[in-house]
Amino acid sequence: MLHLNEYIQLLAGLVSVVNPIGGIPTFMALTDSRSDKDKQRIAFICACSVCVVLHIALFAGEPILTFFSISLPAFRVAGGILIMLMGISMLHVMPDRSKHTPEEEAESFTKESIGVVPLAIPLLSGPGAISTTIVFAHMENSWSHYMTVSTVIFTVSLIVLVAMWVAPKIAHFMGRTGINVLTRVMGLLLTAIAVEFITKGLSALFPALTVAH
């Protein structure tokens, strides 16, 4: 198994890329006209969907990469670039179109069930979260490793559930400025993780780049 700090890095990375706090304004806008019971149900469906999507990435990621003949180092570089772009957009508090577009958000107002689409997919468990899960999942090949990553995913899903359940209180306490500040901090953390992904991927693809100590 990997060291504990690497699993903590995975937890921090997933929380940053999923960014449940940053998703609160969208959640509140989409559920504004719904009852409290409906909001809790949508939050539960959203958290469960995030959990299912990331578990699919955990267990099916490698077969998918193998099917398309994509090496893990190449995917790590590609995923790192995607995550870096997301991190940069979070630093500037800009809408990330890799997660959802304004057109998709406008269409979601008319949807009866929004817990799965667009809240869970692609707003929270979008390409960045899936890439992060796949890369970390294949750093080790043992059931204990997979179970630990699975525990991290359950923890992230629980954080999503709690954030959505208490969304009005968080929004009132932090305000838009507070949420933007936290989003920028998560963006900085995400950008640093992306650099790690890209560096390790390039080192594996081009061993000559590795500097011997």
C-alpha cells in the first residue's frame, strides 16, 4: 500500500476537484422552488451518484485505458493538464466549461430529476474527478489499496451530502465572497496536484528527463 500521506493527498485532491462548497450556489439555484424534503432527496441522490461514478472510475478505469491502448503515464499527463486548467479557472473563480456549460445549467431548471444530471454529472464528479481517481487507483495493485481508495471516495461523497444538506447555512455564513476565497484556495491546491501528475507522467514517458540525485 501507499503511505498514509498519499491517501490524504487523494482525499484533498478529490475534495478540491469535486468542490462541494463551490457547487452550493448552483445547487441552491436549481432547487430554489422545491420543498426542504425535495432538496434533501436531491442531495442524497447527488451524493450517491458521485459515489457510483467515482467507484466506476476506480474499478473500470484500467480496462478502459487498456481497451483504447492508453498508457497510465500518458493518461496521467493528460489528466494533469485537465486538472491544472480546472485549478486555474478556480483561482480566477471562472465557470469551468469542462464541468458544465451555461446552456446545460439553464436546461437543468426544467428537469424533474437534477440529482444525477447536472449536479453529480458533470458538475461534481466530472472529468477532473474521474481522472484523479483513475490515476491514484493505479499507483498500486492490491485489494487493500483499492479498499482504501474506496473509503476515500465514500468520505468525499459524505462531504458532498453534508454540504448539500446544510447549503443554505453555509451560503449564509460564508457569503459569496467566502465561497470564492475557499474556491481559490482549492484551485491552488488542485494546480499543485496537477503539477505532480504531469511531472510523474513525463518522468515515466521520458526517463532521460529524470535527474539522478
